[in-house]
Amino acid sequence: MTPAERRASASLAMIFAARMLGLFLVLPVFALEAARYPGGSDPALVGLAMGIYGLTQGVLQIPYGLASDRFGRKRVIVLGLLVFAVGSFIAAAAPSLHWLLIGRAVQGAGAVSAAVTALLADQTRDIVRTKAMAMVGASIGLVFAVSLVAAPLLAARIGLHGLFTVTGVLALSCIAVVLWWTPAEPVQHANVPRGRLADVLKHPPLVRLDIGVFVLHAVQVAMWVAVPAMLVQSGLAKDRHWQVYLPAVLASFVVMGGMFTLERRGYLRGVFLAAIGLVMLVQLGLLATAATPSLPALAMLLFLFFCGFNILEATQPSLASRLAPPQSRGAALGVYNTLQSLGFFAGGAVGGWLSKNVGPAGLFGAGAGLMLVWLVAAWPMQAPQPRKTAEEVLAEEAEAG
């Protein structure tokens, strides 16, 4: 990576991490803390308040992506972070569960993931794009593990109101990073014609990736409907689950590092398909252990899950940005992130229904089936060839002339 690419990757990974830390800090304690609000005795309303974020984010990812193609990435990111901060402070001041729901909906309306990913794609070459996206994926995985440890401790001290205040402050700090640390947008971006949503929706390789990100995050969220209870059943107390999650996440980063070597050697397609297959096998492993879960088996399965998940989290947005027409990159990543958000929403809703009506075995069986469908759909994919930079094109023209 060049110094500018390292700076862009680090700053945008920090934006993702700070924003996701604010969200992840709330999730482990939301259901318990929300029950203390007026109206919190309604489990359906609590669930809606928890999941409404993913729904509003999913609806607005495409408009934000299109706007970033037309008006510039940084403007859209700053606007989205301001909206996210406003939603956080509404939730922090909420006197009832209904106001908490409104705050969560406004948080989701700050849907900047597509614009941030598009800006990172604008500022990195194809050959290092996956590494840049991996930095973002690693930061998200790390803050998820940290949140599992920190959330109960912080909630006991400052409550849900305080956690939402922290979330709002983190969003405002991200604005400072965008304005004063993230490198400027490429000058040529302003001269690129506006992309069309139809160009993205008619692009088969992009559609395959959109299907994939929906399936991956639906399976991920659905897993966590049943996995915590299985850990308790295996003998691990709730306040010690981080002792499994944190080592599994950190060890998976070591494995993910080997992916870059394989990508440089031309094995990106093989790594990508193997990661899908690995997550499918994890679902089958959880299915096999659902009746009598053991702690060593669950720890190994979660480690393997994070290996596959982190590889896919790094490669999928990289592939989407490389396959998308340059003038439609924001739109393409808007669709991609929309499907990701809807996957979160569907995973929680359908996963809860499956766990209640057919049990954990049926839940993991459905997860394995979805991963198999994705593997079949993804099989025809081919790794895109690196695009030449403007400097390389000019050098070739100078040699030819």
C-alpha cells in the first residue's frame, strides 16, 4: 500500500469501527435494559425497537449510495453521521420505549456504509483493495468482541441512556476523522457521469454478491439467537461468553492474513468459495451438537465461523467495488449494503421464529441450506482483473506514442 492508501484505509476503518462500536455496545444489553422503560413489557415492541435500525438503514442505503455518486462521498458521509448522532441522542433522552424506537429508526437513517465503502474503493488500487476492505472487516470483528466484554460493565454504570450518549459522541468524532484525516476524494470523481441503478441491478456478478451478503448476515444474526443458550447449556455462564468469542475472533484474524498471499497468487475465487463452504460446515456442526452442546466443540465451531465470516466480509465488498462500473460504484455498494441490512433484519426475525417453532436444530439446518444455495449461486464467479490506474494508462500511451 502507498502512504495515501494506508491513511485512507486506517481512517475509514476507524469510522466503521467507531460507528459499529456504538451499535454493538447497545445490542448485548438492549433487550434487558429496554424492558425497564414505560411500554417495555411488550416483547414485540422491544424486538421492533431493536430491529428497526436495520430496516431504516436498508431502505436508505441505495439513496445514500446514489447521492454519493452525484454529490461526493464525504458530504454524504458527514450528513449520514450527523443523522446517526441525532438518533443516538434522541434514544439517550427517550422517556419511553416508543421514543427509544424513534431514536433507533433515526439512527438507521444515517446509512453511510455504502458511501464509506465507495470512498475506500475510490482511494485504493484494485491490487490492494481486498487488504483495505479486510482492515474494515477486522475492525468490525474486533469491536464486536470488545463490545461483548464492555457492554455489561458500562450498562451497569451508565445505563442504556449513557450507552446511547457514547454512541452519539462516537458518531461526532467520526465526522472529525472524515474532515481532517481521511484523504481528499479523487479529483476525477467530479467528472465521472452519474451512474444508474438499472446498470447495477442488471449486472449478474453483482447480483450474486448481493445474494451472498444477504445470506451471510441472515445466517450470522440467526446463529446468535441460539448460540448463547447453547454456551450456557454447555456450562459457561453468560458473563463469561466473551472468553470464547474474543479468542475466536482474534485467532481468525491470523488465518485471514494468509488470504492476501493466496489472492496475490491468483486463488481469490478458491478462497472465496472455500469460505462459503466453511460457514456451511459450521452450520452443520452446530446442527450436530444442538442437542448436547459441548464447550470445546462450540469454541472450535465459532473459531471456524469467524475464519470464514471475516474472509467473506473482506472479499465481498472488495469484489463489488471492482466489478461495479466506476460511475455506478456508489449505487452498487448501496444495493450491496441494502441487502446486508435486510439480511440482519431477516436473520433476527426469521431466526427467532425458527428457534421458537422448530428449535435450534431446525435453525442451523436452515442456515446450512441457505449457505448451500449461496455456494451454488456463487460457483460461476470469476475474480475480476485489476483495472489499470490513470498513471499506468498514461505511461502506456506515452510508450506507444
